[in-house]
Amino acid sequence: MMQGKIIGNISNMYKIKTEKKEYNAYARGKLKNIEITPLVGDIVEFSVLNEEEIKNSYNNEIKNNIYNSTKIDAVIEKILPRKNELKRPKVANIDQIIFILSAKHPKPDLLMLDKQLAYAEFVNIKPIIIINKMDLANCEEIQKLYTKIGYKTIISSAKETIGIEEIKKILKNKTSVFSGNSGVGKSSIINAIYGYNKTEEGEISKKNKKGKNTTTDTKLYEIEENTFIADTPGFSSFDITEIESTELDKCFKEFKDKIKNCEFVGCTHIKEKICGIKEAVENGKITQDRYDRYCIIYEELKEKEKNRWK
């Protein structure tokens, strides 16, 4: 039995990377019986097929009309325990999520960033913030705000390759997910990391494109040994409905140690008079803008919960 890391998934065919070689595998049927599906990022145990088994799997693909021009040469027998799992994108064993916003064009969307950070806190995965396009506008205030809260925040310009070496350092020996709104320069940063236009070669897609060989899950790209990044499509919204409105305050990092000062257990920090969070806002320990965005997100979650069973 061999062990490797799933780095891609196309039409239920999984690409597994080991130290010496890559294999194309399908999942053993017994995994379905225990209701677990392999994910990109999984560490798996697999068996290598012999020539006859490879030929049979090839013929079965043709018979079932799922032939994707890739010979299957292995079968996944076991998925090792995951340290975490994301639903969007579907990926496992992530060390950190890199949230990218731009200083200008498009303007910084701090509401979406705060949703993303809340989600990272919820799933307990370390977030890193990159503010790109520093050549277009001053972004020190944003950096100062989130650094003070406790988040690693990097200012960059992919165009001028500023901050790229610092980004490379935080990626080293980790599996990272890149996430950001359309137009923030995510692809440009990835190209700068690689040193050439990798995204333009189609190795990392700018959009989800449909076709017979469309990748249905996130793909991991190796920058160097044991250093992987997962690129996700651009988006203009970010759904965090997995978080209950009553748990949102625990997902705002600077709120956590102030909640104990609230008069009531289950304080929403909106209408209550004696509230540790509102007191911290008045004392300048929590910024008014972050609090206001908390209120917006809270109301959005409450509204979705109200309509959940309609």
C-alpha cells in the first residue's frame, strides 16, 4: 500500500502525488459504503494497479462513456483522518486561507473581507490578508486596522512585484487556499509567485468553464516541494450561512474577550443596553466600522434563518 496527497479531481478521477510520481486513481467502492468522498488535499492510502487491471479500468471507462483520455493506474483504499475540511471550495487539510483585496479598482470590500475572516475563525483555519495594488492607492489604514486585531496583513503590488517575497515565505511548506473577489489581482499575484504567466496557460483557470474534462473540485498547484496553493474562482458575494447568528460574535476576533462583560448570556450586541461589545466600541477598543459590519452580517444571517424553513 502506498500513500500520497490528492492534488486534483476530474470526473471522479483523482490525481495523487507521491514523492516520486503522480498516479491517476479512482476510489474503492467501500468508501461509498461509509459515506466518505475523497477531496483534493486528502492524504490517502492507495494500491497501484497491474497491467491487466489498468486495461480493465480503461475498457470500463469506454463502456460507461466516461473516458477522459487519462489512464487510471491506481485505486484509493483509505482516506486518512482530515485536520479540516472546506465546503467552498471542496478541499481538505488546509493550513491557511489567503484573502486578497485590492487597494483600488475594485475598491476594498471590507464587508466581504469581514465575512471571510468570520468564516476562517469558524472553521479554525488561519487567515492571511493581502492588500494588492498598493501602487494605486494608500492602504496603510486597512493594514493597520487588521494588524491591530491580530491578523497577518501584507501590502503588495503584483505589477511591481512588491511583497511577493514575503508572500512566498508565508506559503512555504503549507497548503494554502487563495480567495478573493474578481479583479483584485489574484491571478497576477499567482503569476508573480511562479515568475511567469501560469494562469494564462490555463493551468489555473480564471473562471469555471464547462466541458467534458472540467475540473469539478479545486486543484492544488505545487510551487515547490511540500508547498501547495489552491486557486478559487472570483466571486462577488460570500455565503457564511453555516454560522448561526448567535455564534457570529465568537467569529469576530476582537470581540471574544469582551463578551464576558455583557449583562445577558446570548447578548446580540445590538439592542441590549449593558453590552461589553458596545462598551468596547465606545472606548475605542473595537472600531465603529467593524462593529457596524458585524451588525450588517448579523442581520443578514437572522433574515436567512427566518426564511430557512419557509
